[in-house]
Amino acid sequence: METVITVIYVLICLGLISTVLLQSGKSAGLSGAIGGGAQSLFGKKKGLDEKLGKMTTGLAIGFMLLAIVLTIIAA
């Protein structure tokens, strides 16, 4: 049982790393420093960034829950 949970945990870790790395940055160079950063304040995330944000949230929740479960099992 512990081995199965550990394998799932490693897969979630790899998925979380990849989704974080695939997201675009908050500011894209000099244009982001001048006015592009304000777009994220008004909720203009569209397309792939929105999907990656939701996937990152779900994977982060799974990561935390499995970390707690593995800690309880190991104790």
C-alpha cells in the first residue's frame, strides 16, 4: 500500500513541477514592467494559462494530502 501511494506521490510531484515550469511569467520583459503586469490584476488570464493554473492548484492539493498521508503511514 505504501509503495503504491509513493509512486502516485512521485507522479504528482513530476506533474506539479512540469505545470509550474510551463506557466508564463507574471511580467514578460520590459513591457511587463511598464504596464503588462496590470493585466493579471484584472483577471485577463485566458486559454492555456488558465488551465495550467487550475491543474497546478489541483496537483498542489494532491501533493499536500499525499504528503500528510505518507507521514501518517510512516509513523
